[in-house]
Amino acid sequence: MQLTLTRFLATDDATFGLLRVDGAPECFTLEDEARDVKVMHETRIPAGTYRITLRDEGGMTGRYAKRFPEFHRGMLWLRDVPGFEWIYIHLGNTDDDTSGCILVGQQPRLIPGRPLLLRDSAPAYRRLYAKCVDAAEAGNLSITIIDGD
């Protein structure tokens, strides 16, 4: 299974993107901003292709298991991202909710003078996770990130 994230709008603080699953539009994304020199917890990951597996340990995994006990089997974990560790696809609404990870939501919101906002994150996450978890568990999931911004 192939995910494709195309980044389409970047500000000084955050980046919007569109995530596709096997070519079909799935949801919107929000990430930190692009930087030439990485600032920890404030920089989006480099464009490229990454393998995604499940991570079934760590604090975030435990919190998601409690929040979504009916389906959560581990975090969607992007592997071997140069200069980054523990990069996940997860819930969130603004760049304050990510430390280099990819947030998902159903609706991007751009209000002049305010930070970029991603709405309806939980429903988008539930839907995406259901589509991807088996492929991630089997080692058959990857994401290609394209800078279109």
C-alpha cells in the first residue's frame, strides 16, 4: 500500500498537505515548517519515500491504546527518516501538536493572522488507520512525501 503526501501550502510556522492512499484522496495533513537547518520539534521531515511500520511501545502508543482501545495496535511509524527519530502519523490541530510528525484531519483552515489549523483530526485518523494498519503490520506500507509548496 502506498501513501502519497503532497505539500501544497507553507507558512513560517506550518505546512498543509494532501494525503492520498493508493492514489485516492484521503485527508489533509499539517506539519511543522521547512527549515534549512533542523530545529528540534520545529522542523518538518525531508521529502522522500519512507517505510511505515507499527511501533507498539512508548508513551504515545500507550495514550493512543487508551484512547482507541477498539482498534489501536501501534503507532504508524515512518522509518529511517534522516536526522529524525520517532516520526509518526497522528492526531493534532496545529503545529504545536507536532514535533516533526504528520498530523491528519478532514479540513484545513487558513484564517489570516492565525496559525494554520487542521479540523476533525480524530475521524480522519480513525479512517486512515483502519485502511493502513494491516499493511503497516505486514511491512507493506510506505509514504512518498512531495514538496509542492
